[in-house]
Amino acid sequence: MGKLRIGVFKFTSCSGCQLSMLRVNEQLLNLLNLIDIDYWVMVSDVKGKGPYDLALVEGSVSTPEEIGEIKEIRSRSRILVALGDCATYGGLNSIRNYMSQREVEKLVYENPTSIRSTTVRPLDYYVDVDIYLSGCPPDTSTIVEVIKDVALGVPPRLPKYPVCVECKLSENECLLIKGEPCMGPVIKAGCGALCPNLGRICEGCYGPAVDPNAESLLDKWREIGLSEREIVCKLRKYAGLSKEFKRWSGL
Ligand code: SF4
Ligand code: SF4
Ligand code: SF4
């Protein structure tokens, strides 16, 4: 089995997903047996032009330049992974879509005249994506497992069930039943129920589970006392552009 030639790319993002990749620690040597890094600005001066067996792309698309860049990377990549929520759903960046473009630019930049931003979009708005690795950021071990799966030529086995399954396996007392607005029932597992394990509600950072029953959870939140505005904000936070939450998030 030959090594995978990989490229890691950053679009509009905080670099947290790349940092999660870098936390491989003791798994690093195993990983380096599988990959050759052809392009990864964060770790290497080598700036290869591919073609890549595997491109891991962090961030959403939010400038005219990025639209061209993601199409270019796609054309040079056999398998393209959307790394993290920004790439998969638009992520936290997509919150800006709920305000006018000019209004946001003025808030962030002293002199926004040279800024040319576009509506925030996930990668698959412009190109085909082969693997979605959601999370804000995705878990390090899961990223490594996906790279190994690609090297072996098998489809990644990412969970489709909700966080509640992992939460129950950890034998946590349910926060939703206690009256806290946990998102666990509609959010994809994979984090090991990190937040409920620490006594905190799931805020939804892994994005929607497959076929979530959001309607039922929303009724529960209303019963707890959440306003319609609070509900919309929760659904918008990480994955408001997703097909599963779009209906309620208002875009
Ligand atoms: S998904 Fe989260 S951690 Fe990753 S780049 Fe976006 S904001 Fe940062
Ligand atoms: S605490 Fe949240 S994640 Fe855990 S079982 Fe209850 S609703 Fe699900
Ligand atoms: S429990 Fe929810 S918010 Fe916390 S890490 Fe997991 S998916 Fe993200």
C-alpha cells in the first residue's frame, strides 16, 4: 500500500480543526507511515500542487477568491474531506448570513471598502464532497481513523445516531429531563457526549444526526420555557444552513 499524498487547506475558519489534527501525539508516527504531506501550510514549507489522494479542507467559503480556490482544489483531489462544521455546514461563520453583508463588514473592519465577502456557504454548495467530518472541531482520533480508512480504501464508519446514545452509555443523568435545553437528541454522536459528561448541555457542535426529530425536541424546549427567538438562535449556531435545521433557522 503506497502512502497517501495529502493536502490540508484553510478557508474561512479559526484553524481549530487543523489544531485538532495536530493533537495526534503518540499516533503521529503511525500516521506518518500512511501519508506524505504535499501541502499543509501550518506544518510544512513544502507547497506541492498535487494531485492529492486526500484533501482535508477546513473552513467555509466566504469570498469570491475562495470560490475559485475550492474548485481548483477539487479538480486536483481524488477524495475531498470537509473538515469540521465550517466546511460541512458553514459553521459559526454562517451566523453572519442573518445580517446584511455591509452591516457585518462595518462591524468588523474600520475601513470595509476593500472587503469583498460573499454569503457564507459550506464546501458542497460549490463542489462535491466525499466525506463529511463534522465537529467544532472534530475529535482528533476520528480524523486519524478517517485517514486510515481512506488509506485502506474502506468507507469511514462515522456515527449516525445522536449524542444521547453516547450519553446513556456514560450513564449520565439526563439534563433535558431536569429542564435544561440540551440538543443531544438531534445532534450527531462522535464526541463521546463530552459536554453532558461534564454536567453541561450539548450545544450542537457536531451538527444534525441523521433524520433528527427536531419537531419533538422543539416542543420540549417550549415546555421548558425557551422563546421562539432562543430556539432559532440555538439551531442557527453551528448548522443553521443544514437541510435538517434550515426549516427552523430562518434561511
Ligand atoms: S469548525 Fe469550529 S474549530 Fe473548525 S475552523 Fe470552524 S470554528 Fe474553528
Ligand atoms: S443529557 Fe442531553 S445528551 Fe444526555 S440523554 Fe439527556 S438530552 Fe441526551
Ligand atoms: S456534547 Fe454536543 S456540544 Fe458538546 S462536544 Fe459533543 S456535540 Fe459538541
